[in-house]
Amino acid sequence: MPLLCGVFATGLAFGQGSSAGVEKFEGGKFPGFVVDEVVVPVPSEIFAVLDKLGSPNWKDELRKIKLPETSDRIELSLVFGDVVAEGFVAVQAQDKQTVEDIGRDVINLAASLGLTKAVRPHAQSILDAVKKNDWKGVRKELDQTQTTVRASMQEMRDDDLSQCVSFAGWLRGTASVTSVISKACTEDRAELMNQPMLVEHFTKSIAGMSPSARKHPSVAAIAKGLLKIRQDMESKDGNISQDKVNSIKATCEELLTLINKPEPKKGK
Amino acid sequence: MPSMKTSLRSRVLVLTAALAFILPIAQGTVDEAHDYAMEAATPFVEQGYTVREDYWNGEVVSGQKLAIKHQLFKGNEYAFWLGTANPDCELELAILDVKGQPVHMERKAAKQTVSVRVNPPKTGTYTVVFSVKSKTERGVTWALAYGYR
């Protein structure tokens, strides 16, 4: 996937002469380019840590998503991100039926977005993998589905939709993570919410959208919600309190409810 | 006086040489750079790492340092793989914390690739700093991928 290089200096700079070719921070300007493309972690990266820290009941975290009846491409893209993230939860829960349902939802949503050709092979692979209980394979195909959809949207110059898929997926993943953490909050688990760079990235993405996308009710609500989440993530040492985890959870849930039940258009 | 055939051949040779001088010589693509990164990832996959499908890539001036900010979660082990389609390159790759201190370990260099592992001491934002320096080319391709377990 072709990516652009950003050309702005950061506050980092590097000296010479430390061991094994490693460079130490010394202050000043970074003598190079900062690539401004952000690769957003998939939910399973955090789920993997939660599994190491305990035994979450992932079945409790499953949600039934009803596909909205809309032709609004922003709403469809947001739901797409939500559905793919739900797929990652279903993999953790090893819930075959839910994964199959998600595979079919992915195909339906892709059709509504005009992305059937790009998505169908991945969706079919999801269905094939789940039949074989190949959970690693399902996870890989969910990751590929999301990457392919975003790349296709970018090729179609639909960057706004690509960003919607990305931050909706993050919201769904974060809702699950905060739900698990809130049930048995420890410092190690709460620290997983130390993600200010990602939230700032999403906020910046929305600010960079076209005016019509930025003003879309769902996107505007998400922009506001992200500011609140960013405040809740504020921490001097990266430690996040249980109250803040619960607050992040509540914000994510509110936004996901909005994504899945968009307001009816006026005048219809 | 040269024959017509020799004269035409000479003109073609001169034109070809001129074009080679003016046009950048393609030395592989970013997709090939990614292929090399995936080659470096293979032994890690055998050790249980999951490779992310999303990655970074591009073309850059040889030797130019690049930096990428990335979110890591304490509790996971990560590996980063840098690949280039350009042969005869020196590749550098480091992972730094918010204070600019290196946190990576086990740097492994191979043909057109370099990899590092990192166990992040805290969940948060880290900076991946890297460069690809060719002995012969002015421009180089690169691809950076990562995995976790």
C-alpha cells in the first residue's frame, strides 16, 4: 500500500557513538522525516495482553449488530469498522456462529459500499477458516479485510470513509477492552488505555476531512467524544484510574450506539 | 566512412546511454521491499508472532533517517522488520521510548533486511527510527512491518 512521507521535524535528535549502532536522544531537531502515516493496532493486539493478564469472558463482550438500513456511505463505513472489530471479539470468544454472521455482514456492507470485488475473497476466507476452527486464520482475514477496504477506499479517493472505518473499529475494540478492564481493574490492565497518540491521530483525521464529512452528525459526535476520551487518558505517568477507564467505556458505548442507530434523516 | 548499420547502432547506443543518465534507474519497488520484510518475518512467525497486514512503505533518499510513531502495549512482545528492494544497503532500525532511549533488543541483519524485537516496558507511544543507505543508488525503497505475540 503506497504511503506518503510527512515532512516535519519533531523534537528528537540523535548523537553518535553508543553501543551496537544505537543512537541516544540528545535534544534538538530530528535530522530526517517523520512519516505521518499511523498504523492503528487491531483489537486482538490488546486482547492478547488481557488474555495474558487473566481469563476474560469474551462471550460476555459480544454484541449483536443490526445493520442499519441506509445508503449514507459515512454511516455504512462506520458500521463496517464496528462489524470488523466485533469479528475480533468473536474470535476471542471462539463463537463460530457470530463469526459466520459477521462474515455475511461484511459481504452485505461491502456491497452497499461498492466494494464487493475487493472484500468478497476475504469474507469467504473468514467463513472457510471458521468452519475449520482456524481462529488464527480468521484473525488474519479480518485484519486483511480492514486493510483492503481502507486501501480500496483510498484508491477511490474516499479517504474520509477510510478514516471512518478506522476510528469506528478502534471505538468498538476500546469498548470491549474497557469493559473487560472495568470488571477486574488492575494497574497493568488500565495502563492499556494509555493511547493518547492514537486518539490525537483520529481527532486530526476528522479535522482533515471534507467539510460535509466533518459536519456529518455521527462524525461530529465522534470528534467530540474523542476529545473527552483524550482528556480521560491524560496522565503524568501513563497510569489511568478505574474512573477514567469507566468514563472512556461510557463514551465509546454512546458513540457505538449512535453509529448503529443513526438518526433518521429529516424531511423523509 | 561508417556503414549505415554501424551509424544507426551508434546512435541507438548514444541515445540509450543518454536516457540511462537522465532517467532514474528503477531498482525494485516498494512491494519488493515488503517481500523482503516478510522474508525476515518468516522465522518469527514460526516462533508464534502474528504479522500485521497493515504496514508502512515508501521511497526515500539513500541514508535519509525516517521516524514513525507507533502504539505498543506492555505485555506483548513485538518484532519489527525493515526491508528494501535495493541490494548492497546498510539498514538501521531502532525503537525508542518517549525519552528517546532505545528499548529494542536482538537486532538481526540479513540480505536487504534488518529486524529487532522489543518488549515495551510500558504501554504507550514509541518511535521507530530507521534508514536505508545504498552504496550505489541515490534513492531507495523501504517497507516496515511488525508483528506481535
